[in-house]
Amino acid sequence: MWSWPASVASSTLGSSEVLVAFADPIQPGETVTVTLSTNVNPWGGVYLFGVTGYPVGENSMGQFLGYGRLHIYDNDN
């Protein structure tokens, strides 16, 4: 498993957004896994989140890459 140096910060635009900035650009064909943790367990359900990539440079346009899906099951199931 390869680890890229990155910085992670909550976005000032909203508490539900997270910005992950890599020290070096991710090259085409490479796979990146981002792991996030929480202090409180979320409610069970299906959570969808959007992923957008931005190229290096100021005022660059982001490209929407798709949706991620996270399933959280209640303890009683």
C-alpha cells in the first residue's frame, strides 16, 4: 500500500465538506483511498457523497468524478 503525503481540512463552506490536498498530483490510473473517522457513530442508513477532482493551478475548474456510497447498519440488524 502506497501512502501519499496529504493535508486534510474541513471546508469553510460547510461542515459536511472535506478537502484533501495531495502534495503531488495523483497520476491517471492510480487509485486513491481516503479514510475518514468520526467521534460519534452516525445513524444507520445509506450515505452518498460526491467526489470532485481539481487539477494543479490557480482558478482551475473541478471535474466531478462520481458518487461514493457508504452503508452503515444499525446494531440491532
